[in-house]
Amino acid sequence: MSLKVYNSLTRQKEEFKPINPPYVGMYVCGPTVSGESHLGHARPFITFDVLYRYLMHLGYKVRYVRNITDAGHFEEEGREAEDKISNKAVLEKLEPMELVQKYTNLYHWAMSQFNNLPPSIEPTATGHIVEQIEMIKKIIADGYAYEANGSVYFDVEKYNTDFSAKGQPYGILSGRVLEEQIESTRELDNQEEKRNKSDFALWKKAPAEHIMRWQSPWGEGFPGWHIECSAMSTKYLGEEFDIHGGGMDLQFPHHECEIAQSTVCNHKMPARYWLHNNMITINGKKMGKSYGNQIMLSQMFSGNHPLLDQPYAPSTIRFFILQSQYRSTLDFSNDALQGSEKALRRLMEAFEWLQQQDHIGSTGQVDPALDEKVKKLVTEFDVFMNDDLNTAKVIANMFELVPIINSIKDKHIPAGALHTDTVSLLKKQLSVYILNIFALQSSKTDNNNKLEGVLELLINIRKEAKSRKDFLTSDKIRNELSALGVQLKDEKDGGTNYTIQ
RNA sequence: AGUCGCGUGGCCGAGUGGCAAGGCAGAGGUCUGCAAAACCUUUAACGACGGUUCGAAUCCGUCCGUGACGUCCA
């Protein structure tokens, strides 16, 4: 039994075989830190976190590289070479690096809220300008890029002609045919710098007002959109590595261009397996800046957004995402999130109860049918994960186990109905999957605002008791809260404050 | 216009030829001082029309609807 993943490159599920077992190199396109991440961004990071964890569970030694794009991509190639980051920085009157730091911190915070493991290496684009310049020089030397007016462009047509002969045309990943694209690429200003419309920038000359700029053989400028990922993946994972991941919207042009750049430099297809997660939609539409339908992660967590009925805990969102297969679109709705919230709570309560039990299971009065059923459900976890990470089916099986666990708890099923070995297996598999692979947390750990409500409730009860001169009750509340480490303080204005020690 | 994809019960979603997972919501019941939770039972779906097949949600065709890419995008 082995892991199979859907490879976008071959458009089929393939058995996963690392180039150098037990080592696995995985590169995932990270965020552009010119703004806060929204719900849609959460999906690849959670999906590939689960893949990372699962690969380690299978015994692989994984180097997981996920970049931070902190050098600006220009808004629109050829139009007005604007650096996205520096542009906004001017608006906010911040240093570009201050802005980058702010959103990087916010991103890291959200990732930890989701219980995502940090990647092994998290390189920044600005930290790898030298590598990018070296790569561009190499591409020029090989004749697949040309300089024009201080900018450098990749010669897509030449690449396509030469590499089609080698079975690797431009468009191999996305299934596009270059000739058709040339027809459909729209008119842009300043196109005359390029030999062909489909050429993309490797290096862009920086206009005078551009803040982020670096010295290069072609003058002062900044790197193009695609080159950073090629430079950093090559540097840290080698010329050929195992897995390249990202959202489906990056398949073209970003990943296509990465393939072209890296192939010219290293004479190899950079990655064996290209994995793409599908989009999170909202009313059926992709969540994105241009649609104006984004919900930022901090808004998800706080509930502070017109589309949100309530706050949603990070663990709820993580669970919601894992309830679907990563290659399907996933539609956001309050009803769906609320369903996930309740479901997760039910799952975690059953799981946590089970882990505390030491005396269930027997070797005698086992119910063979039930015992077999539990073993089957639990063993299938691995089968489903190996089938292109079908987390949805694993979770479905978990929910077939929940009523069994709860029935044992409520004594509708005798504690000895399962063999002790089955109970151990059940505990172990649930623990491995829930805690280690899916990394779910019970939402009470991140529901402090609800506990605040509980405290307010106690404070009010105490206030009412005091007004009745029922000091027995009021003191009981105060003393017992105090013993728990919550100090109530009566203010002069009649209100009550508290501190948690 | 093109390329790729999708259309499953009230909502979210599994499912690539063999009686349609799971969650949430709904209904009835058990338990409970009352509630909540839990448990049991249960209602309900494959966009349309053709075709291939003993058999199709699943394969093919046409149509309708819808999305992604194409332009910054997870």
C-alpha cells in the first residue's frame, strides 16, 4: 500500500516515489506579504501542511520549503512597472520592509493559529536577489532571454520551439498551446520591448520612483514574478526535486514559467509531482482581491465581516477545509462553517473521552461484528490518505466511529464489546490522525472569548446575589474563582473587574 | 472566441461501471427536575436529453447552467 497523488503534469494519479528515499523535497509557493492573507490562502497552507505531516508519518525525511514573496511583483507587465509592495508602502507611509515585516508577522500568526508546522526553510525573495540574477545570466547565456532597455525577458517562442522537440513544450503543465495563446494575449502598453507578447519578464528596470531596487548587470531594477521560486527551489532542493505545490490559479502562468526557467538552467524538469489545490469559493466565485469578496483571516477569527454570522475558530476552518478533498472547490457559507464547528466539537469530545479510558475492551465477550467494523474503519484511514489525500473520507470514517465511542460511554454498548487490541488500535489511529496528521485542536483552546462570557455570567449572578444580601453565594463565587486563579475586584462605581493569574 | 473544470438531498461535501459515504439542518423516540449533550430510528439528491453497457452519478455525444485560466492572484 503506497501513497498515490494526482500529478497535474501527467493529469493522473501516480504512485509517489521520491528521487532519493527517504528524503523528500517539497516546495510550496508562499504568500506575497503586501497584504493580509484571506480565507482562500489558508487552503494551500493547510493542505500542504497535512501532506507534510503525512509524509513524515510515512517515515520520510522531508525538507519543506515555502517562500515569502517580499519583493514586488509588478501589477501588470509592461504597463507601468509598479512594485506592488513599494506602491502600497507609499500609501501607508511605511518603509517597504516595515510593511513586509508587518504582514509577514500577521501571516506567521495565522499559520500558527491554524496549527500549521513551520516549513523547514522559509526563504525570502529579497534575500535571494543574487541567486536570481545568476539564474537570469545563465538563461541569457543559453540564448533563451534577451535584454531590452534595462529589462530582461524570457524568449518563450524560442523555448517552445526548441523544447517541443524534446517533448517539453511551453504549456506542458497547463495544457496550453502557445500558438493559441499568442492569439488571445491581450494588447498591453510598452509591448514593443518584448519580441513576443507571450514573453515574460525575468528582470524589470526600475523607474525612478520605484523604492525597491537592486543593482544588476542590466542596471537598477527588480526581479520578475516567476524567477524567485525557480532560484530558491533550485538552491534549497536541487535541480530536480519531488513535489511542487500551490493553488490551481498558479498553474498558469507562474508554474509554467518556473518550468521553463529551471529547465533552461538545469536541463531538467524541476519537480516530479506538481500538486494543485482547488479554490475556496464564496457564492460560487473564487475568493480574490479583484472580486472584492475576500474575508481576511483575522476577520474569520473575530467574526468582524458583513458576510460572517459569527467568529470561526481556526480549528473549525482547518476542519472545514479537511472535510473536502483538496482538488475540489470548496464553497464558503455560514451554514457550512457552523456545521463544521458542531461536527468538530462532537468528534473531539468523543476522542478526548476515549483517550482517558483505561479499562475498556476485553478479550472475552467481544462482539465480533462490531470489532471487525471498528478495525476496518480505522485501517481505512491509511487507505484513504494514500488515495491522493482523501481527508474527507477519513473524516467520514471517524464519524462512523463517534457513535460507537459515545455508546460505550453511555453504556449502550458494553465496555467489553471490543477486543483490547482493537481499542488500542482505535486509540492510536485516532490519536495519530487527529493530533499528528490533521493537527486538529478542540475549539475550547481557542475560544477564550466564550470563556469571558462565562465569567461575565458568574459575575452577574454574584451581583444579583449581593443585591439580595445573599453573601453566602456571592462569597462562594468569589472565593472559588479566586482558588482557580481568577481574582474578582469590585470597583468603586459598582462594576466588577477581574484578572487572571 | 479559446483551454481546462464543475453541476449529487434544505446547506456543505465523498464517490471515475454494480443496491448513492459523512457532517450540519429537519422529524420521531430514549435519557434528563427542566434544558443541553449523548444515543436510537428516520425523511430527502446524481442539471436535461440521447448513446455505449447485463448494469452509469461514474464512459461518449448534444444542450443548459456555472467556474477557473487567459491579467496581480492560494
